[in-house]
Amino acid sequence: MRRITIKDLAAMLNLSTSTISRALSDHPDISEATRTRVKETAKRLNYRTNLQARFFRKKHSGLLALILPEINMFYNPSLIEGVNAAIAETPYSLVMFQTNNNIQQEREAIEQCIRWAVEGVMISVTINTNKHNMGHLEELRLANIECLMYDRVIPDTDFPSLTIDSQLAAKKGVDILLEHGHRKILGIFANPSLAITRERIKGFKKAFQEAGLPLNPDHILNVAQASLMDNILPVLLSNNTFSSIFTMTDELLFFTTNNLRKLNLSIPDDLSVVAISDGIFTNHYYPRITYIEDSGKRMGRAVLHQIIANINNPSKEKPSRLLPTEIVWSNSVKSVNA
Amino acid sequence: MRRITIKDLAAMLNLSTSTISRALSDHPDISEATRTRVKETAKRLNYRTNLQARFFRKKHSGLLALILPEINMFYNPSLIEGVNAAIAETPYSLVMFQTNNNIQQEREAIEQCIRWAVEGVMISVTINTNKHNMGHLEELRLANIECLMYDRVIPDTDFPSLTIDSQLAAKKGVDILLEHGHRKILGIFANPSLAITRERIKGFKKAFQEAGLPLNPDHILNVAQASLMDNILPVLLSNNTFSSIFTMTDELLFFTTNNLRKLNLSIPDDLSVVAISDGIFTNHYYPRITYIEDSGKRMGRAVLHQIIANINNPSKEKPSRLLPTEIVWSNSVKSVNA
DNA sequence: AATATTAATGCAATCGTTTGCGGGAATGTT
DNA sequence: AACATTCCCGCAAACGATTGCATTAATATT
């Protein structure tokens, strides 16, 4: 049973394919009468336009690509959800690629994007991608494909990007702790090769600086892999007398809470905790944690809308944007004497 | 700067497009000399085959669709990861749709699949999809598109499906508790309109039955939404004297651990716990939980390989398969006197 | 040397849809 | 009545790649 095509409809109705095509897309040239006649038999025969053929002829693909480095429990799921929710209201479809933080896989994903002639690429780069090995991103520009970096971005390039205002978010979080009298704050950060890590560390430092307080650089912990915290944190917490912890992501927060539980330390009685969080984990976890919201879902929506906007403004300047963040309060912060 | 096409190469090398095409795909008709000549200039000019055009001509799309009802922290992320990992080794690309457990969105997703002429659809249906409203799935069959249900499947249809052996997995989990002397076991299950829920409940019951033990039906808890547990569980646990808990998913386990923490009940001293789990959460959470592994990543891989196998065997029978499960031991189960 | 065989390439149609252009019939205008 | 418009529709090319078949040139066979 072959697929019904416009030709079939044309033959069946003694019309030309052009008339069928125009009738189906409500072209004013076609009379009301034949228009409904065409549409009815199209429906009756279960005709569906072949998007592959349509986009091929129209010289665009109707495809948007989402490239992500990895998928864990946090952030990326809600980002995917946001992208999917937003794309459903557009004529585009989403193709997905995962790079496993492997730059070679990232190159291949981008090759596929070019071959597919996707109209836009939303990419969160691998942990190893930087200014000096991003030739594959340049290929996108050469191929005239819009590229928008989100979350894990490479700063100071002429590719547009979309992230939260990481620096300010971190500062806000630390400010909360400082305002509650905390001075010995352990800052837990991800891999420093990530720009967002560096930005959030900057915010951490800035909070101390603007408060006119000294910062012990040993109080900044960088963990390349969150699971390493299970080794580091018990030692660190027993050798020091931190009164509070700030984590730059949900994943780090998760491992932090695990370790506090293991060490029989409770929040906020033994330690106050603030995090930058997507909000999903923090809104379900007990005890509730005060967090600076970095909603993956919102980011997903924003990224999708932005890339479509960029596609529709091929000439205009495409600036990088920083999304603002809000504090979501809970009881994970206790006041202490400064 | 237009995209380089085969025509461009042909003109440039004074060859026909057919020769270019064949040279690029190593057709034996083409001499070694011109073959390398073509490939070199193709590389030099940064030529990339237009997949849209190729697949259009070849009458297949090179697209596989993944349809999922929702994306939460658990299971689906690792399923997506598994699918992505496996598809990377194939010539296919992945398009994704999310239905938000809305059957209308599911219909639209399937419409898109047909329009795109995807070659296979991997679908976990919405909570509302059942034998009597699955007409949209029949459309796939009419369109000659392979369809494979996974995880949330509709049983007793002639669509092939892939799930774990839910009944056996649940039985295994409960057996562990029974063997450790537990008799008052709280079974926590998801929405009973899901086939996997019903299967797992069957397994729960079967464990008691085969052990020749009575089962109090009140000990089976069905929660439509996991977050509702925050209201139900405290009451249930204070009105009863359960010695252990079995949860059928990670999400239910997560809310369970939350509530135990809130109630100051510890695992396994106050309550033993066993779950069916993807393994990601359970391998990072403290305290560790003994679980029956239902790895989303493995499922993702299996689903992808299965649908490709089905595509390549259009005529053959396509049976539904049940994946086996293994127990992963931890210290979340304490022996009690029966 | 005539014929058969093989090797290398080109011709042209094709996939399903869109679209610029042109044309005939009906209607409107003077 | 002659002309200009408007309305509806068809013709045919095009998008980029693939492929059955034809064609030419080179080589082998007798």
C-alpha cells in the first residue's frame, strides 16, 4: 500500500498537482469549491504531506538540533522538557545528539547537523571544548546554520549564547549566607574548565569582596566529578568548622546532602545550605533547601525561542543574553553570630 | 555562499553528476583515479551530501522517533541516554517528541512522525492511552511505520513491545523482604491504569502467594502522583507497624526516603527498603538501597536495537520481549523475626 | 582483423512538492 | 462591442541525489 501523494489526488480529481498543492495550502487562486473538494478527498484518502519532500523543495529542513554533553538526573532533563514544550508550538521538529563530553562526538554531531541542513543548533559544549578547538562550530557558520550556545558556553566568541547570570546568581546565594552571619562558607564548584564554574566562583568571591570580608581560597572546592565528593567532603568537613555550604548545582547539592546525612549533620542546625538549583530536586527533597533558581525548563524554552528569533533575523546582530534569577526561600539557612 | 552540491563538483571536474555520486560512494564502476580526484575536490570544497535529498530520493527518511510521555529526574533521562548512545553507531538520526501525558499531543506527535516518514517509532504511551483509544497507533501501521512500545506499553495488542519482566522483578524484590522475615510490607505503586503497575502488583501478590502467606490488600498503596505521598505516607506509617517498604520505581523511592527522613525513621534500622530502580539514584544516594535493576540506559539501547531489527525484518513476526533483571545488593534490608 | 568482453562514464528519469508564468473563460468597464 | 480585469487553473521547471540503461573506449579473444 503506497503512500498517497499529491499526484494521486490530482489524478483522482482530474486536476493538476499544482492545483492540489495550492488548494491544500489555501492559496487564494483556488476557488472555494475545488478547495474543499480537494481537502475532503485528501482527508478521505488519508493523505499527508511528505515533509521530507516539502522541505527539500523549499530548501530548508524544518529541523532544529539540540546537542548536549551528557544527560544526568539534573538540569538536562528539564531543559529537554522545556525545549520540547516550546518546539511543539512551532513548525519545527527536534533532532537530538549527545556528545558524552567527547569532542570527537561533538564534531560528528555537528557534521550530522550540516548534512541534515538543520536550521539551527542549540549546543551545550563538552567540558573539553574551548576557543582553540572549536573549529567545528565555525563550520556551522560556514554552512549558514544558526548556532546558539546555552548553559555550557564558550565565552568571548562571536557566537551568541544564553545562560543565567551565573556570577550574580552565585553572589546572591552567598549574600544570603553572609547576611545571616556566616563567615566560614564552603563553596562547592564543578570543573573549573567550564566557564559557568568560573563565573560562579567569581560571584562567590565578589560577595565576600563587596561585604569587605576576607576569603580563604581553601574554602573554594572544585570537584571534577560530583561523585568524588564522597571522598573529599568527609575529610574537609571534619578538618574545618564550616557553618554553611554553597553549591553551584543540583548535582553537587545532592552529593552534599548525602554526605551530611552520612556524617549525621543536619540542615540547617549543623550547617546552613544554599544552592543554585533547577528547582525540581529542591522542591521535592526534604529538608527543603533555599536556592537561586536556574530553571532548566525556562532555559529550554528561552533557548528555543531565541534560536528561532535568530533564524528569522539572519542579518541582525545576535547578542548573548543573561537570564535573571530569583531566590526561592526555605529554611535551610540559620542565623549565626558573625 | 551557496552550499556545494554534486552538480558543482561535476561542473568543476568536467564529469557527470552520476559519476560524482558513484565515486563518492565507492561504486566499483568508477576508476581509482577519478574516484580519488572526486573525493579530494569534494573535501577541498567542503562538500557534504544533503541527507534530506538523499533520503528523499531513496524513499526512506533515516529518522527514528522517540516519543515519551514526560521527562522527570528518573528513568527517562537514562533511557534517552541509552537511545542516543546506541543510535550514534547507526546511520539513523533521532527526533524526539514529548506528549505530557496528553493523548492529543500523542496523536500530534504520531502525525508528525508520519509526515516525516520516520522509519520507526519508539513509544512509551501516555497514562491515558489504552486499547480503545489507540487509533493513532494504528495509523502508524497503515503508514507502514514500525512501532515499538517500551516501558509504558499497552498489553495484548499486536504491536511489539519491550519492557522488563515487571512481574518477576517485583516478586524478586518482595521475596528478598520475605526471606528476611518481613511480613508487614508496604508496597508502593504508581497509577494502576499503567500496565507496568498492574504487573508489578501481580508480582507483589505472587510473592506472598507462593510463600503461602496472607496478604493484606491495604498494604498495597497506589499513588497517582508521587508528590501525593507527602500527605499519605506519614499517616499510613503512623497508623501501621510496617517493617519494610517496597517501591516499584525510583520516583516513589525518592519520596519514600524523603518521608522517612522527615519522620526520623532510618533505613534499615526502622524500616527495610527494596525498590525497582534504574540504579543511578540508588547508586549515589545514601544510605544505599537494595534494588532490582531496571536500567533505563540498557532499555534505551535495547529498544533502539530492537526497532532497527524490526525495520530490517518487515515481514517476520515481531514478538514482544521481556528483559530480565538482576538484584543489586546493599544494606537496606535487615532480618526480622517472622 | 574481426568480434567479444570489460571498464569507465554519461544520459535521463525519478523521488513529492512548490511556484513563476502563462492562458482561457468569465466578468466588469467604457 | 471592444477592451481590461479578475478568477481559476495547468505547464513545466526546480530542489539534490541516485540509478537503470546506454554508450564509448580500451582491452582481450579467436
